[in-house]
Amino acid sequence: MSRPGDRPATRPPEQALDRTLAAAVRRTRAAAGGLYLLDERRRVLCLVATGGLPAEYAEPWTRIALAAPDPVADAVREDRLVWVGGLEELARCYPRAAAAQPYRFCMAAAPVSGPGTCRGALLLLWPAGRSPRAGHRERARMMHAAHRISGLLRAAGEPPVIPEQPRLVQVHGLDTRAPQAALGFAERLPGGSLALDTEGRITFVTSSAARLLNHDAASLLGRLPWQALPWLDDPAYADKYRTALLSREPVFFHALRPPGTWLDFYLFPGPDGISIRVVETALADRPPPLMPIRPPSAGRPVGVSRLYQLMHLAAALTEAAGVRDVVDLVAAQILPSFGAQGLVLSTAEAGRLKITGHRGYRPEVIESLDGLPLDTAITPAGQVLASGVPSFFADPAEMARSYPKTPRLSDKQAWAFLPLIVSGRPVGCCIVSYERPHTFTADERAVLTSLAGLIAQAMDRARLYDATHQLAHDLQQALLPRTLPRINGLDVAARYLPASHGMDIGGDFYDVIPLDQHTTAAVIGDVQGHSSAAAALMGQVRTAVHAHATAGATPDQVLARTNRVLTDVEPDLLVSCLYAHLDLADHQITLASAGHAPPLMRRPDGRTAPLTLDPGPLLGIHADALYRPTTVPLPVNTLLALYTDGLVEVPGRETDDATAGLADHLARTDVSDLDQLIDDLVHHSWPQGWHTDDIALLLLRTTVTPGRA
């Protein structure tokens, strides 16, 4: 745990940064603030300075992966001010962060931008009670402070040193003086009185409070209560204090002063600190004797910061789908949280340790470790997995004493070997390593051990997911066309893009079907869901459409007959489909739609708009459904964009607005290269690259048919 007296020495540039951070907190009337700088090599945002709250509160957020769904990371990635108006908004937009910080407060993250790059972020926190919206002047003050920090970084020239622990900046000076009249008033009140500043330090204590706490006043002033009074160093009490400090809400709790005195604590927060009343608990209100009480001799419990950190990481692991996701998430989220630099994740397969992912190790080291038998003496991993007991080594000497036959394969200096056990069954081992000697504290060991169980569950799920996914993926790839046909008078390009997160298979499909020398059919569709069932149904639909099209059916007949096939098999999933019959000789196109989005048509003069169709119901609902055809001219140099709804269903935007924006963009874009055009259209709808649904996109451009004018 960081203590105010343990602050590292600061250089002049760092002192200027700290002063600017303290000034930003005061000028914005924030409760606390922090400065994050980007470690370019590791792609991690590091908290280098914090002020306004006890240093330990920052422990779960001293390292934030740049790719993490977090307000600070968003501010840096998107180079914009991110404002979160309260716990509800935090839970909606950043559920991971809300799980680890369940208090009522507002926050803002302002990017610290340099020329052509974003170097970090300024984070500010306000307690509950302020407006959930930030006015123009407030936003200007935040951005001004961030620009001031950016200027200091540019003036310093060389990149600032990123400390192992953030510097604690004194936003408000420690003042333990009290006017005599106020002291006399407090002393005359029944019970005891204390005052804490915003960083948790005791600034005032009455003699009656000192007696109740069984400490003299001099030993309490300037210290944190949970450091001066070990029996208050408990997550339950720390959480009450956090609630008072961050949410500015009065709280109350009982606490046992050893050996048997129960005390009542009433916390009354304000902008400059917390006033505390302490009285002996009335006999009638004392907790029952059966209530579990931790004896003073018991080991120090895991701090509340670590508990919330564990909740944060647990929430992150629930988002991991495949084994690669688990590896990436552990590397991006867990290594920075513990200040580690190396990771090896292995699974137990056929009596051997098969490495499934790693970070921070040379390839030759991984090659020497991959596939070792479980009883190997080269690494403790096998013994740890067999016993189910984690092992921690603070330095190479400690490793050598316990495992003298273990060779030095890497330059790592400290290790945590964590067995991955699911329902008593070993599934693998996780090795977390450090580039310098590292002493593992009791709470680090406890959290890492608990975390190993979460990783084990995630790995077990991920391996099952990967097996299921591979089966469905192979099925889908077999059903989509391997290549598109070459057609005289028509340029064609298509792309299938799986959703950016989750199972990257689904029911989106497309096809181009040559019918005769001058006519061609194009089809695109979307089966509901992401599963092997969706992929299988997609294959049925595509096969039915292809069969009816090549048999000479008109567009409306193709959809009607395919619909009857689906209603006969009674699928649980719904299907949208758009079928187009292109007559390249007479330059016209006839379309029929089963609840599918209309295509965009870019005419030779550049005018672009969605075609107006009369869509019928989705396939598989009513056996006798009708699908009315629509015929429109199709002159040379006309471009058609057929797509599934994943392209235009963007969170926060109306689908009609997204479609209109896409049409306007297509009208102004170079369409000479269809493959490049697909990339451009997808980027326009999803500029960050993370689309939430599958996307199928089929482009058709009419050209002059050889031999025709």
C-alpha cells in the first residue's frame, strides 16, 4: 500500500506536472484527479500522478490497456473529452469500470494531445450532487488544463519517467491546527470527534475520541485511520469510507475495538473532508455475539481496492470468447494491473503442457517450454498443476532454492505460477513474470490465486467455444461461394465480415448466379443469429434460391418457392433476402425483397439513393406470402450496393440516417476499384473498425458488353 511518506523524488518537469494537476483539481472544483501517460511500447496508459484521494484508491487503475473499454482509454484513442455524468451512465457505457467503482460520482477524461498524437489523459472526479452535465465553461477548463500538461510535456523534450507507483500530489495542504473555540466546542460534545482531509489523513481529533480509539492524539494526526488503527483495516469499513468520500453521502457503521468494545462511527462528508463522530455502541444496538469477528492476530485481509480490482478483471474475462481472446485480455488487462511484464498460458493436453499464448518472451524460450511433460523439472508449472497450489518466487535465488534443476531460460526475475483448476480438474497453468525482483504481498497472492480460478473458467469456456466455432466456421465457408463468376458486362466484388466480437460466424450470405449469356441473378440475405444453426439454414436458403433461379423462376417466384421450402422445415430462425435479376442486354433489373434492406443505386451521373421496393414478409413465416417484383432501368456505369443490416445498424444512430449518410458518401466516392470501395464503405459506417454485427456487401457495376455499342 502506498503511504504519503513513501513518495518518490520528483524532477523539475514532474513537479510542474504535479502542480498543474493540483491546480486543475482546484479550478474545476473536482474531488480528485489523476494524470495518465501512454507507454507506447506496451500500449498501456500509466497513472503517473494522483491527488485528492488516498493513494490506495488508485491501485486498480494504475495501468489501463489502451484497447480497454474505459473512459480514459476512450479519451486517448478517440482524442476527445469523455464525460460520464453518474453511476448509471458509467454502468451503461462502461460496465467493467462500474463493477469496480460502484459509487455515485461524475468523471471526465480529457486527452493530453501533442502534435499528431495523444500522449495521455487528465482524469477528474466529482462527487454525487453536482450536475450530471458539464457546461461549456467547465469543459473548456478541463481541456485548458489538459493542453497545459501537453505543453509541459513538449517543453521537457524527453519522455517523462513512468514511476512504478503514481506520485501522490497534495491538492490541499495538511492543516492540523484548530481554533481554540472550535476545539473547546468539540471537546464538550458527548462522544469523540475527528476530521479527515480529502486524502484520508486525520487533521483533527478530540481527547475523548483518542480515548475511545485507545490512542493518543499525536499518534493519530496526519495518518490514515486504517494505518493508525489496524482493526479498521477491513474492506467493509474501507468501503463505507469510500462511499462517504466519493459520493458525499453520510454513512454509519459499527466497528469492534479489540478486545471487546463496539463503537459507532458516523461519517459526514463535505467538499474539504469528512467529519466523524465516534460513540460507544449502546448495548441494545451491539451486533449479536455470533457475528464473525476477525481476531487481531489474523493476517491482513485483501484490501477493498484489490477486491474491486478482482471484480473489474472478472467482468473483463466474461467478455472473452475464444482462447485468443482470453490470452489477449489477460495480457492487456491483468499484466498491467499487477505491473508484470511476462505471461505464459498453457493447457494440459495428453500429459503435456501445450502453450496457448504468451507475452514478453523470446520465441526460442517459448519453443523450449512448449510441449514439456507435466512432470518436467525444467519449470515448476507441472508440479504446480499437479498439486493445485500456486507458487511465488520473488527472485532467481528463491527459484533456485526450490527448483535447483531449473535452467535460466529467460531474463525474468520473479514469477507467479498459478494452477488453472475447474471443478477439481486441471486445465492449465498461468505464469505471470517480472523483469525485476518482486516481493508478492499477501493481498497480491490472494488476488492472483482468485484470479487463476477465473482464468481457468474462462479458458475452459474458450476451448469449448473454439471447437464449436471451428465447426460452424468450416460449415459457413463451405456454403459461401469460393469465387465470384466472371460476367461480361458486369464487374462484381463481395465481402463477408464477421462481427468484431463474439462468434465470427453467422447467417449472412450472398451469391451471383449466371443464368444465360445476358442475364445474371444476384442475391443477398441474412439469417437471424450467430451459430451453426444459422450457418446451416443459410446453406439451405442459398441452395434453394440457386435451384429456383437456374430453373428459370422469376424473382417473385424464387422468393415465394424458397419461402415454402422454409415453412415446410419450420425453422426457428427468420431470414431476410433480396433477389435481383439483371438483364444486361435490355439494361434493366427486376428485384424482389423478403424484408431485406433495399440496395443503393449509384446512377451514371453520380446520383445515389436506396431503391424503392415493396418488401414482402421474412422467409419462413407464412407459406402463402407474396413478393411483389420491382423493375427499374439499369444503364451502363450503374453501380448497385447490396448489403446486410450490419452495415447500417450503428448504435446511437437511426438506421434511415445511417443509410442516407452511406448513400451520400457513395455518391462522392471513387468507384473505380470495387474491392477498395468495399473497405471505404465499411469504414464510413464503422470508422473505429468495431462493427457489432456481421456484414455482407455485394457490389455490382454494369459495363459495356463486348461486341455491343
